[in-house]
Amino acid sequence: MTRVRFAPSPTGDLHVGGARTALFNWLFARKTGGTFILRVEDTDGARNTEEAAQGILKGLRWLGLDWDEGPDAGGDYGPYFQSQRKAIYDAYLAKLDAAGRVYTEENGAVRFKFSRTPITVHDLVCGDVAFAATEEPDMTVRRPDGSYIFHFVNVVDDIEMKMTHVFRGEDHLSNTWKHIDLFNAFGTTPPTYAHIPLILNPDGTKMSKRDEGSAVEKSYMNEGFLPDAVFNYLCLLGWTPRTEGEKLSREALTNLFDPAEIHNANARFDMDKCKWFNAQYLRALSPEALLAGCRRFIEAAGYEIKDDVMAAAAVFSVKEKVSLLTEIPAWVHYFFRSDYTYENDVLLKLKAKPENAGLLEAAAAGFLSLAEWTEASIQLAIEDAAKSLAAKPGALMPLLRYALSGQSRGPGVNTIAHLIGQESTLQRIERTLALN
RNA sequence: GACCCUGUCGUCUAAUUGGCCAAGGCACCCGACUUUCUAUCGGGGUAUUGCGGGUUCGAAUCCCGCCAGGGUUGCCA
């Protein structure tokens, strides 16, 4: 039975690199039928906040990375906040003391005596990485105030929580020999390691908290990404399932996942590709699901949704135009209000030709006489109106689009007219004709 | 500085593990279509596989050197 964990430190938002680390752990646990554990490493009282901890849980839940043991989930190896495990660490420190592997400094700090032998890390991703006997000073494991250091608690908890594998960022690789030294000192076998490459900015520099795409909540949840899309993109950053297409379900990704195939080169983040994935997932949504996803963005933009069925059809009609949910309001705002403004070039185009008003009037007359208001009947009415003035439908279509939406781009004109209704369609044409 | 990881189109990755002309996605460019488009359709590979040597009939792949990027070297995690 495999047991893996994601062990974030609550010092800020869930970082995209951390999210991917969690993702690989989750994939491995699900693939092997193992257990995914969430452990909060809040040993640095000065930098950890409850808000950050909650934010990380929120981000993980949004991505659908559910944990089997951890905060809110419980489990047999808790507590899952390191700040609540001091007694356990004290006991383990006593073991090291009994073995003569630690000593106390004058100020009270406790240091672990390195074995000072060569240590090789057997890594699923990086292969065997050998480290010569160290010349570094012995490692501090407990501060003078009695609190413990990351390397120590991390190892103790991996022992206590019976971790079989450790998937973590490659930034930990250089320190892993220290962890193995500790496992050995405790007389335990280290878990199998897999150090995954880091995510870099597009320019190859380290991605920090302020960079685009770094924070899960700020850059994805609030920017209109779909969890499945981000999940899919992150999976393929540093790992390839070698399938025909790249849009793959969680189930498929889980089945295909093989940690040995993870790259050991850092990858640059590509927001365009991530958005492309989002566009793919967005288009696969039902009208109802799409509306559910973008509802908060439409309302935040100040548009009131009175009719859910119409709203769902409206957002559905522009799904091919956007890649993010946040882009939808700008495409559909005229469905929710009649006092939309006309884009500048739209006004110019409306007034460009003297015959435009006549065309619109003919369309209005045609619409007025329609007994049945369907996309098909509207389409016919438009064609008839154009024909009556010896014009092509193509000359009238854009004018109607401008009149009904104030925009030069959007879904089909008959779709717009159908959704806003016969009465509103006539009113909008009238309003537009009155502009002159 | 020392140690560790890594270098294939702009970018994410392929390349039957030393064997056809280095392949695909995203991006990009060109064209077409359409009532519009950031859509759709069609076309285009844009690379001296970081650089220089070496081994070999043959190297992206193996070896050496160099360079570049990233990481670690905390009483941060």
C-alpha cells in the first residue's frame, strides 16, 4: 500500500509549483490505490498564517485534489498540523540523543551530528545521485526556543506517517542526503524519492509569488479557469503520456501516470497553452454548467441575470469566442441590458451608408409580422427584408448585429434576436435608428 | 566559491534506447470561408539537438572539456 503526501508550508497562496507537486502525489496515490495525505508544515510560527493554510486547502479542493488523511479528513496518523505534534518530535529527539547523535549548543539550539559518509539518493526521476561525505557544519534540528527545524520534522513525520514515496520539488534534492542521514540515524528505511523539476517563468527565471500564473487562487480561480483544464495543463508540464491528443480526463491521466517518465529538466510556464486547454474544456461544457461557471463573473461585472435559461443559452452562444470565463461578460452583456453602448467603429459603420436605415427598417417590419419567433423564422425574415430592397443578406446582417448588440462581433444575428425576444429586438432597432 | 540537476524549433515535449529527411501540441506566419470573430478550415517547421573536441560505418542519444540556466549550501520551508 503506497502512502504519499503533500506537505505545504502556509506562508502564502498555493503556488502553481506546489499545486503540481500535489498533483503528482495525488496521481500516484490514485493510480496505485494508495493514500494521499495532506500535512501542513507550520513550524515557522513567525511566517505561517491560518489564512494561508485555508487558502492552500481551498486551492487544492478547487483542483479536485482530495486527500484521504489530513485537515478536515482525519486519519490514524494525526494531527496533521506540525504545530500540534511537538510531543512526537520531542520523543524522536530523545531517540537521537540516546544514540549520541545530537548535542546542544551554548544558546540551547540542538544539532544533529552528520554521519559524514557518502550518501546516494535513489531517485525515481533523477536516478542515483551521489553526494560525497559532507563538510558542512552539523545541522540544527531544534531552535533555542524549543521549536523544530524543517529537515527534522519532515523526516520524523514521514516515518510516523509511514510514507512510502516522496514526490517533491527538485529544490529539495540537494538536501535529501541530510534526510537520509536522519532516517538512518533512526534506524528506518527512507522512502522512495522522486524529485520533480521546477516551474520557471517564460523567460527562464525562477517563478516567484508575484509572477503571472504563480498563485492558484489569484491567477486561476479568479481569472476564469476551469479546474479540469489547469489540472490537465499542469500534468503535461514535465510529463508526457505520449498519447495522440493532449486533452485527457483525470481518469486517463491517472491510468497513464508513471513517475519514472517525469522529466528532470525544469519547465517554463506557458500561459497561452494553459488558456488553450481552458478553451477546450470550456467548449465541452453544457449551457447550464457554463453559466454556473461564469455566473459570478457576469454578476461582478454588474449585469443582472433574470432568466437562467436565456442566460445559459446566451453564454453558450459565445463559448467558442473565449478561452476564459472572465472574458464572457464582455461578449454577452447586451443580453442582460438594453442600454448597451455602441462601439465607436459600429457607429461609424451604421452611418456610413444612407441606405442602412432603410435596411434596418425593412428588417423591423419583417420581424413585426412574424408570428413565430425562432432562429429559422428570424433568418428567413432577414433574407426577405434584404431581398425586398434588392440587397444581399450579407449587407443587412452586420447592421442588425450592430443594432442588437452595439458590437461588431458576437454569435449569429438570428441567435441574438431569438434570445432577446421579438419585442426587445424591435425596440433595439428603433433605438438604433433614433441615433441619427 | 563548492556541490547537485538540466540543456532538442519561441515554448511544452517526441525520436523504436547508437540507425531513414529530428516528429507532434501551443504560439507564430500565410491563405480560405463567413453576417462578425480571439471561431472554423487549409497550408507553412521557423532547429548547426547550448558550444568545442572525441569514440563509431553511423551520435540528439556514449565520453571529455567548456558555456548557460536552475537548485542547494539557514537557528526558512
